Amino acid sequence: MKAYSAIVKLTLRNAVRSHVFQLLLLFLILCVGLVPTTVGGGTATDFIRVSLSYSLWGVGAILSLSALWVGCHVMSADIDSYQLHMVVAKPVSRVTVWLAKWTGVVLLHLFLLGLSAAAIYGVVTWRFDHGNFPAAERDRIRSEVLVGRRVFLPRQPDYQELAQELAKQKILDRQKRGVVLDLSPKAQERILKSCLKEVMTQASEIPPGRQRAWVYENVPRHSDKPLFLRYRPYVGRVSSERQRMTRVHWFVGVPRPRKGDAGNDGNDTGREEAGKREYFMYPMTPRPEQLMSGEFHELRLRGEWGVVTPDNEVMICVFNADPAQANHYYQPADGPKILIEVTGFLGNYLRGVLVLAMQIILMAALSCAFGGFLTLPTAVFVTSSYLLFGAISVFMTDRDYYVNGATDRVGQFVARWLLKVVIPLQSFDVTDLIAGGELVEWGQIWFLSWFYLLCRALPLVLIGIYFYWRRELGLAIRK
């Protein structure tokens, strides 16, 4: 244990002396000190949200790069300078040496992460407490940003099944018209992809003067916290460019037991049926709201409205009241979402910091694993390439409905297989969740720790330790 602690201290001392680490440390100080006070949006809510997101993302990126460099540096530098030759001559195993060096790298960066996270939290809360913000804007910041809210997404249809039905219908229609069709497997695949794109477009599109309803499941019924509806409409097309002011009118379904046909006067205005109940659609605002498209907006659902059914469902409906008669679009990733408060800002913030700590531990483990048996430039290149493959693979697999040509299909096939072994580093990015007031779920943290740290990173670490243990130090000759 004495040798272990001595190596940890030596690792910390060598890491601090690295010029690259000192440069990254300077960037970290600038990120913590300047970003939360200089970067921001138009409103007070946007200012707090953007400054929080940028500063946390910057700290995570800088410390991850630093852990990558320092991990590769401390493992290869001792071999190149012949220091390890003298250490292993004593009764100290190489496994102990490796674990001590990794511990030193992790402790150094977790200490810097703790200081940076505390500084960002202090600056953001100080700006909120001492900022000259209107009372309404303060309430909005408390309810939308400085909070941890669980997200509920609407129930989605089976797009694959709908696309297959549409493809069959199109083929039958063309055959009835006497059109000669190419029914080879490749042609059927192209038809299915085209129908899948069409179905998903129709699911996100709302024509002018029309409405669309969403159903949410597993929403807690007996909660003293209000529900919030978060949405982002697009006008004309799904793009952040050329968006403008539009009008939308939201309705919420208040469930009532469905009556029999007897006594029904035939007036079904504002009424939706679902299962054994019917929803009476009540407007959430007195009239259609005028708002800017392409941006997020929120509405509050009061608990006394009783919008949650006995089986924990909520129905929301929107009406397209665009004055220029243009289509509205709602992306599936944007929801619309229903949010409910679960924890305060500090609790959610600490969960996000925990995820960043896991990311740093991962970077330190991979860099030490490759740095133990490779030279410094090669170890940095291999570690960076491994993580870069993960990021590119996620991008390629997300393009399921826009594949064109054999090259894209081969790339997507390779990307799917790479995702079985590589680690997409963007899975650890939760800064947008924290800045948006969305809860970092414990289930997500467990998935990251189990699936990525233990199931994928640990085997690589064990392989790296084995090669480090079996490395012939006599071959490491400095020329």
C-alpha cells in the first residue's frame, strides 16, 4: 500500500508538470470564469440556460482531453525515461503500478471537476439571485431551468408496420392500373424506405385548420407538482432557418366515463373517445397563442384540472391556427413533452456532474490502457480514434431513412457493427438536460456505468493491463 500511494503522488506531480496539462488547465480556468458571465441568450431564461450549458460542456470537454493526454503521457513517459525499469526491479507488481497511475490521473481530474462544477453552480445561482430580472422571468427560470423534471414522451405508432401497409397499398394500386413493377428485393427495400419516410413526415405534419392529439402514458396521477407541456413548432419545414411568428391553440383532455348512445344529442364538439372513456377537450389558453416558431415554449397544466386518467394517461391536442395557412411540424424528438418536477436544481446538477465524472474515469482508463503498451503519439491516436468511431457510428445509424446508394448502405452496416464494441462519447453528454431542467435519470446513469464502463471499457482495460504486464522493457530503448 505504501508503494501504491507513492506512485499515486508521483503521478500527480508528473501530470502537473506537463505543459499540455498546464495549457488545458488555463483553458479550464477561462471556461469556468468567463463563460457563465459572458455567454447568454436574449431573455433571462435563455441567458441562464445557455451559460449553464456552454460552461458545463466546456469543462467536460477540456477535462476529457486532459485525461486522455495525461493518461497516455504518464504511462509512456516512465518507460521512455527508464523510471519504470527501476520500479519493477523492486517487489512492486506492474498491476499495482498501472492501478496507481490510473488512480492519480482520475483523482487529479475529479478534483478539478469538483472545483469547476462548484464554481459554475455558484456563478449561475449568484447571477440568478442578484440579477435584475422581472418577477415573471424569475418564476419561469425556477420552473424551467433551475429544476429537475421527469420527461414523458407521447405514445408513438409502429412506423415500420404503417410503412409496410402503405407499401403494400401502393403496389396493389399500381398493379390495378397495369403498371409493370420491379419486385426484386432491392426495389422493395427502396419502396419501403420511401414509404417509411412518408409515414414519418405525415406523423409530424399538421395542415392548417387541422388538429392532432397525443397520448402520454405512466404519468403520476396523485402528484402535488404541476405538469408542464413543452413544445417546439416549425412552420413550413423542419429547419431553424426562415422561421416566423405563428399561432397555435393547445387543448387538454379531461377524462370522463363514456356514456351510452342513449341521450347523446349528437354534439361531439371538443370530444375525443379512447377506450372506455371520452375526453372533453378544454383550451389551455383563452385564444390561439402567437409565438415564434422554431423555439421551445411551455404551458402549465394545473393539477385541479384532473387531466390524468385512472390508468395514468394524459391526452393533449394542438390546433394549427397559422394565419398564412402553412403546415406545422413537430419533431418526434421534441415531443411535445410533458414534464413534472422530481428534484431540485442542485440534486439534478449533482447527477449531471456524476455523469461527467464517469466520462473522465472512462477517458483515463482507456488512455492508460493504450498508453501502457504503445508509444505516446500512437496511444493518443488510438484512443482518439476509438472514441471518434463511436461518434461517427451514432451519426451513421441515425440516418436510417435517408440512405442512398451502396456506399451509404455499407457505411451504415459497418457503423451498426462498430456500435457493438465502441463507446459513443456523446452518450455521456447531459448538459442539455441540465440546462433544460430535464431530469438526469438514475436509470440512465446505471445504463452508462453498466453497459459502457463495465461491459465495454473494462475488457479493453484488462487487455491493456495484460500487455503492460507482459511488455518487455528491454526493447524500450530511447534513441
